[in-house]
Amino acid sequence: VHVALADRAYDVHIGAGLLASLGERVRDALHKQRTGGTPTPPAMKGQATRRAAPPGNDAQRAFLAYDDNLPDSLVETAAASLTRAGFIVTTHSVHASEQTKSLDTLASLLEALASATIERSDPVIALGGGVVGDVAGFAAAIYRRGAPVVQCPTTLLAMVDASVGGKTAVNLRVDGQLRKNMVGAFWQPALVLCDVAALDSLPDRQLRAGLAECVKHALIARSTPARDRLGSDATDVMLAWTEESIPKVLARDREALIAFITRNITVKTAVVEADEREEADDAVGGRALLNLGHTFAHAIEPLHNISPTNDPADAPLLHGEAVALGLIAASACARALGMIDAKQASQTSVIVAKAGLPTCVANLPIDETLLSAMAHDKKQQDGQMRLVLPAGPGLAKVMRNPPADAVQAGLAAIRA
Ligand SMILES: NC(=O)c1ccc[n+]([C@@H]2O[C@H](COP(=O)([O-])OP(=O)(O)OC[C@H]3O[C@@H](n4cnc5c(N)ncnc54)[C@H](O)[C@@H]3O)[C@@H](O)[C@H]2O)c1
């Protein structure tokens, strides 16, 4: 999938076993980025070269930040491929959690980059889920005022969502509370490489969590420029197609995964291309449409006692699980406002259940607490609640200051 963003354009490669050719793909992408896509020039005889790199590309070192939960073989495959392509590789492990998606981890990454004498043209490669992608992407954005980053997502969520679009961030702890993605930068990658083989080791629960963002894409597809990229036929049936694909995705059928991830990335790409920095008017929607379900989700995600199975051992919720509940709450809220019919609202719950994601949870705090958390969500503007709601099959729109009773109807729908 090509992401057409003027001088920040890049490609997303999707396939099985791609990490084995990571090095050459990185070389190629860096070269394209520097030359605007012209082919690599042949070597010039006798040309003095400071670097052991192939001609036409002056990056010498590569910094591989990897998730410490990945199987060693995956990290070794990526590092070996970079070495074969002529890079001197430094590897650096990162522990992925919302607590470690922090300024401290960012600082240690920046120090490790400096200690490895990474230069501004050398690639930072993020191999891991959304946490590693966000923090390593942010480190790349600010290290020496910006080094190229290559995203190699290893979770479904990071493949279909976090790795594409250039948002990078860390969380802040403010007054004892974890505030998500409070510090960050827009920093588009030079390349995104989705190797579906990397999903082999991903726990089932994490795979299911990634499906929540895919259901979201299907719920908004017809409101996005994905209609032009995929064709209206594909966007019109995206929800049914997603529902049909879920069992194959959960069975990790590689062909199905490739088709599924490709289509989801195409939706995300089309939205990002049209509104790279989330500046579109409410009437247009733009990138804000990707927040469907997220305002509800952000209010319940930090609650430590909420479990997707209602077994306390499974608490807290993963981001995708909170988003799944958020999609149901948004649908119920839209239903209360007469924006969608009962059949469409219940369809959201059916597909969420089919993905093995929670449809309701126990122990949610009282409405006032959740409404206040939603009002403080960072996506709000000028103190107004800005909610994205379903507005018909495959359609969504932004709504400012929705009536409290409609939001409460949304919350009621996800209370066990
Ligand atoms: N930048 C964006 O546009 C964007 C979009 C959506 C989400 N995000 C961010 O992404 C994060 C969530 O990402 P995530 O769901 O990938 O979570 P994550 O990065 O925390 O990974 C989930 C868990 O899976 C493990 N893991 C990752 N890949 C694995 C593999 N192949 N095998 C075994 N274990 C593996 C990780 O170590 C971690 O324990 C959040 O911080 C969220 O804010 C960013």
C-alpha cells in the first residue's frame, strides 16, 4: 500500500516472511526517500566512500529497537538481514507496557542512539507492537532533529493502525494519573513492513484486541476516502466482509491475514492522506473519524479493576478491548439520538462478540465519573466533548457536545 504524502510518502509492505529481507527493503526505502523515488544509481568506480553501504545510500548504521517479548528468532532474522545489507546494527530491547511508554524509556532510547553513534541519516527500526512503535518513532523524530524510522509492527493492532499515519508519542504521569500519548510528534515512517509471520507468537488475546480497530475501520469506511481507493463496492460491504474474515484471522490463516491487513491499512492510509494532522473540520470528519469508540474507551481503559471476562485475573482491559466496548457504547449512543436503527446498533455488538471481545463489563464507575473522564479526553477541543458516532451503515460523523442522556445510554449498553 502506498501512502501518498508529498515528500513524506512511503510504502507499506505486507506479506509473510518479509523480515528476512528487511535490510534491502530499508536501503531501498531510504534511497527513495532521499531521491524522490529515482532508481539506485550504479556504483562509480574509484569513488571514495566513507561507508560500507551499497552505492547511492549513505546510511551505515541501523538501530533496532525491539520488543522484549518477541521470540529471539524474529529479532535475529531482522538483525541478520540488516547486517547482510551492509548496516552496522545496534539492538536495544524495550519492555512494552503503558507504564514503560514513558519519558524514561524515551530518554534511555535517545542515550542508546547517541552511544551507538547513530547519525541523522541512519535508520531507527521499531520491531514490536504499538508501544515500541510509538516510543521508538518518537525517539527517531527528535534524535538529532529527526532520523528516519522504519516501523515493523508485530501485533495486529500495530499493523492495521499504529504503524501507519506517523503519530508517535509517550504517556505522561500527571498528578499520579497516567495520561496517554500526551507528548509526541507527527513523524511519518520511511517504510512500514508488516510480516504476518511475526503474528505467530502473538497471544490470542492480543490478536483479538487488534480486531477492534478493524471493526472500527469497517464502521467508518463509507465516510472516508477509502471509498475511492477500495471502490464503493468494497467499502459498502466492509462490515460483512470483516465479520466473515474474523474466523480466518483468528485461525491465523496467512492468506486471509494478508488480505485483511491490506484492506484495513488501505482505509487508514486513505484517511491519513486526506488529513495528515487531524485538522479537518467536523463536517468533513477526516482523521478524527478514527476516534470512533475511543472517547468512551479512553475513559475506561485506565480503570485497573475492569476485566474483559469479569475474572479479576484478566484485568485491566487492553486498548483494543476498551475500543470494542467504546464501539458498542458509541453505537448505543447514536441509537439513542436516532442516528442509526436498532438493527445497526446490535450489529456492532454481534461482530464484537464474534471477534471474542467483551461486549459489556462489570465494575464500571458511576456515569458522572465516566462522563467527566470523557470530557477530559485529550481529543476534546475548547472544553467541548467531541464524539464520533455511527451515522448509518459504514458511516460515521463527529458530534460536538452530545446530550448527556444519549452518552449515558451508551454507557448503559456496556454495563454488565
Ligand atoms: N501511533 C498510533 O497511531 C497508534 C494507534 C493505535 C494505538 N497506538 C498505541 O499502541 C499501543 C498499543 O499497541 P499494541 O496493542 O500493539 O500493544 P503493545 O505494544 O503493548 O503489545 C502488546 C503486547 O504484546 C507483546 N507482543 C508484541 N508483539 C508480539 C509478538 N509478535 N509475539 C509475542 N508478543 C508480542 C508486547 O510485548 C506486549 O506485551 C498503545 O500504546 C496505543 O496508544 C498508537
